Amino acid sequence: MKRHYTQLLQEYLGYFPCVVILGPRQSGKTTLLKGLPADWKIFDVEKRSDYTVISQDPDLFLRINPSHIAIDEAQFLPDLFPALRVAIDSNREKKGRFVITGSSSPDLVKSISESLAGRVGFIEISPFLSTEALNLPQSSFFKIISEGKDVVDLLGNIPVVSSLGHVHDYWFRGGYPEPWIKSSSRFQNVWMENYIQSYLNRDILRLFPNLNKEKYQKFLGILSDLSGTIINYSEVARALGISVPTVIDYFEIAHGSFLWRKIPSYEKNAIKRIVKHPKGYIRDSGLLNHLLHIRDSKHLLSHPKAGHLWEGMVAEEIIRGFNAIGDECGCYYYRTSAGGEVDLVIEGRFGIVPIEIKYGQNVDPRELRPIKDFISERGCQYGIVINNDEKPRLYAENLIGVPFSCI
């Protein structure tokens, strides 16, 4: 099953001496490494033999292996990063020498940034996008926005790439590759349960040995209910019987380990009173559905939180799509104290694009007032409504509706 990230990895190897691939466990990082040319050597730090070879003397290891080396799950070997800096600086002009991957470590980016600043390119890989899971071509939606094209380009150059049935199947199953490859509902349930236990017992407790396992496990238990909502840290702290700073640490661990997506409030140039608490959701819809004990697509549609679940899945798909083309953008939500809300605001070199997310095919014009106000107040080129319409259509001169099946 082809990944859209393959082209991005090849591009970055031409730009940087080292490329860092970050993402959740079982999202396809190791498989992406296996697509490197045959002369590359791949070492897995979780294998005792590979760990021993590298950890005994990282500087010597990199002198013996000065190029075309990939090191998987490097977060478990922090001494590697200073050695990489020395190795890269010994031949700074040579590109495409090293690839390292990492997951489940909030401190990993900080460690790499401090040791390898200016020497690495970062790729954040996710589980499958919908087009990857369904083996479809990459949508042009993200590049059109990234290149700063106008609303006419969006209207005329984003064909439907998937069916409504495929959309609902992806929404229910999520993006982790292994369940798609095995394609069995029984296997998906077993795999998801084991994934959660591995995340807690192997990754988090290994990286944070002093963490209170029982409290953090209880915290994971309520995350599914919090998904898609505005987070009040004090309320969560009371529910868990712990301090607010500890709750904030828990959220940062969940976000940094790619389980939870923190969406901050968009506060720039605010002319109205706005809600400043962050919003958030569990990143993968399949994992979230498993935690909520949702049995199938029919059960998903009738779930009382279906609106929040749809919004989180679409927002995550948009963020994943920009990551896959290597366009880093800020992601926010916007809500006024009067209740006006824009579900997602993306900001990058292309400007500011507000996005409203609706499940239905038809959209009530009254529901579009907040996004129209946001466009007007901030002079946005256009805004987007993601829904389940049959085709893209204009709601106003600077507001376009785009079906999820187009992205």
C-alpha cells in the first residue's frame, strides 16, 4: 500500500544530511524505511543486537557507517544525537546520509533540535490518510491551498476521489495500516486493544518510569469522552483527583506521543471576546471508535457524539494531508464568548484559511455566519466548508463547500 510520504522523503534527502521521521507507533515508519535504496542499512534500536552495536560507542559506529544509515525508534538512544551532530559536521555539505525515526516521546523533538539544529529535516508521518487506505491518488486539495491559489482553482481542480461508502468505512476504521491490511473486524478489535496496552506499558512507562500508571491509565480512559471538546484542565484534575499541573503534563504526554491532538485557540488579532481554553481529540478515528465501543458504521452514525467524532476525523485528515506534502502550518480553532465558532483555522505561508466542518450534505446558511464573520474580520482570501455534498460548490464569493470525498 503506497504512502504519499515516499516522495517527500526522497525530496528531503536531497536537502538535508539527516531526515527525522516522527509519528505514532505502527503508523508505517519502518515500512517507509524499507523503501530506501538497497545500499541503505537499517538498524532497529528496539532489537537488542542493534542497540548494543550503536550504544557502545555511537561516535565510532557513525565513523564506520558514515552514510546511508537508517536508525529506527531512535528515542530510546538519546546519546545518538550528539554523535550524529559530530558525524554530520565532518562532511556538512553531503546530503542524504542518515534517516532516523522516533515515536512516543515528547522530549524527542527538543533533543534533536538542540543537538541537530539546522542539520535535519522533519517529517511527521501519520497513519493512513483516507486516500492511502483506499489506494487512491493523492488529492490536489492540499497543494492548491499550499500554493496560494484562489477559490476558482479550488472549485475547478479538486475532483471527487472516493465514494461516500469509502468515506464512512475510513471514518469507522481509522488509519492504522495493520487493520487495513488484515481487513478483519475481529482482528481490528484485538489489534486496537493490544495497541493501547503496548502504548501504556511499553512506551509511556519506559519513557516516564516515575509516572503514576494507575492515574495515567484512568486519564486515558476519559480521553475518549473529552475528544472533540474544549478542555477545562481544572475539571479533569478534579475527576482524576490530581493537581492541574499534573493534568497539563498528562495532556502534553498524550499530545507528544501522537495519541492526542491539542488544538489551541486562535487568539491573533481578536476583536471579540474569545474562548482561550484548548480543544483536542484522539487523533485516529478508529482508535477512538474502539475506545467508545462503537461496533460498526451504523452504530457510529447513531452515536450521540457523532458530530464531534466527524469533526475530529476531518480536522485530523486535513492536518495529515498538509504534513504529507511537507507544508508545515499552524492549526487552531476559534470560538467567541457569544458562541460563534470556526472548527479549524489553518495558518501558513499561504495565509489564513478558516474551515467549518459539517457532516450533512446540505448546509443551513445561518450556520455559516461565524465563518463569514471570521473571513471578513481578518481579510481571508476564502474559507472552506467540508461536508458530504456531491461536488464542490460556492456558498458565497469567498466561501466554498468541499466534500470530504474530494480530500
